[in-house]
Amino acid sequence: MQDIEIKCSDNTTIKGSLYKSDHLKGAVLIAPATGIKRQFYHDFAEWLAEHGYGAITYDNQGIGGSLKGSIRLCPASLVSWGKVDQTAGLERLKQEFPDTKYHLVGHSAGGQLVGLMENAEDLSSVFNYACSSGSLRNLKGGFKLQAYFFMYVFIPVSNKLINYTNTPLMNMGEPLPQKVASQWSEWCRGKGYIEMALGKTIRKHSYDTLDIPSLWVNATDDDIAINKNVDDMTRVFKKLQVERLTLKPSDESFENIGHMDFFRRNHRSLWRYAINWLDKHK
């Protein structure tokens, strides 16, 4: 593994990590969930490299190593994370691993934002885990109440009082720049997540045109990426070739998988689903 700096189209830089393989079969951009640092994906990326796939992980602007100065002044948004950061990550992947096929492994927001990438057509396939619209209306039970509080109260109050969202207080990853959290809240309160902004604040995108194979994996114990919300998200991609897989923890000999555990080292037996998909589309 080698730490790198990735230059973006707006002349900013973000931090990344590069994983090389001795027997290259393809290359993978690992696009992170909202507020999750690249180190969380280290074991998974290392495992991909051991199995023939070069990889890049990265911190979105305002997160981890890509936070420069005060988070209160960070201009990042969910749109810029997809349009600028994710695009730059794939460009760097292409530079590091020329003349091969490129794939995206998206975790939650990382899969949602692929339609904003200006170079999405360079991808050969997408493998998404826990990627859904996160629509509040489809959530259930006590978690639904927590989610409503987080999106309707915690985010706007935090943004107003301190000019960013202090998500660690809610055990929700790294602190979020104000615009990131505001868009996250707005999109989860509607239908189709980013679909709310298409043709309005977002005019250039490939949600209507991207036509590549994709596998959307979720778990039965994930309170966010429930089947209704995965359906709600896949519907936004008008031409994407969509396959679905829902994992049941007990079938995989785990007590839980949830929204995050797929990428943890102690759940590495699940990674066969990713490598099987990549090998199928190499």
C-alpha cells in the first residue's frame, strides 16, 4: 500500500491509498460511504490486490486526510463528492493501471453517486454494498424514529449552531461539511435520493444513460438499505443492468452484517461475492 495525493478537476487534492497487484486482472475504485475514512477499506483493498486487482481507496473532500483547515469552511457537497472526487479517483486509477478494465466497488453513498462521475462510462462494472436511497418513509420501528430525528433535527440544528454536522455524536462516521449533510438530509427525506435534484440543481449526469452490469448487495439486518430502498435507488438508473443479492447473516455464519460489517476483516468470507463478480466481468 502506498499513500497518494489525487488531483481533482477543481485544482484541489484529496488523499488516497494505492494497492498494486503482481498479477493484474483489473483495477477497482473503492468509493466510500458518507463520512467513512479510506482506512476502513484497507483490508478489503489489500485482499483485492492479493487476488489480482489493483485498487485505490480515498477520502472525500472534508473527510480524514482530505480535510484541509476548518471543516466549517469546507465547500464540499454530496454532488462534488461524486462529480469531482469520485471522478478524480477513477482518473488516477486509469493512470496507475493502464490497459485494463475498471470497476467500482461502492459502499452506500459511493454507489449512489456513480451517476455523477464524468467518466462513469469508463467503468466495466459496478459492485455496490448497502447502497440504497435511504428513504425515511420506508424505514421501520425505532430506527425510523432515530432517522427522522437525525435528518429533521440533528443535521439542521448542528449546521446552524456550529456550521457543520457533528455526526460522531450520533455514531455516524466523521464530522460532515455543512453542504454534504444538508444534501444528505434533503435527499433521504424524498423519493429516489439524488433523483430529487436531477434536472434542477443537477443537470449533467449519467443516471439516464449508464448501461453496464451492476450487482447490488444488501443484508437483511441493515436498517437503512432495506429492499424497498434498494429498489428506490436502482430505479433512478434507467439503463443500468441491475442484479440483486440479499445476504442473511445466519446463512453466512454471522450474527450480523448490517450496513458496515461487509468490509470488516472478520467478515472476509463475504468478499467472495465481490471477487466472483469482478472475475465475471474482467
